[in-house]
Amino acid sequence: MSRGTLKAIISAMMLLVGLVGPCGRCAANVSNSLASEATPAKVTWQKEFDEVCAFTQNAMTLSPKELVLLIQR
């Protein structure tokens, strides 16, 4: 693995780990009334965001390919 690839992987992992804070705040601030009033587009976006954020707890165990796929997502 080249040094540039290793730096890219480490940067991607740091990015994913950095999402833990915003994901936690976002999940904590969603109230039932807001969730029931959400448009289908917002619900879809929020679901995708929550799914990606769920991987931040295990970011250090993901393979480089998995990290790249999450970043692309």
C-alpha cells in the first residue's frame, strides 16, 4: 500500500469518526412531532444519514474499501 493511499484511508477514518458528534446530536434532537411532520424526501435523507452514521462506531474496523464506499455514499 502506498503512502498516499494510507494517508487517504486514515483521513477517511478520521472523517467517519468525526461524524459521531453530529450524528449523536442529530439523533438526540429529533422529536416525535418533527418526525411525524417530515416530508418523504427529508425522511429518506435522514434515514440515509443515520445509516451512514451508524458505521462511525466501528470506523477503525472497516476495510479501506468499506471506508471508500461509505464516503462515496
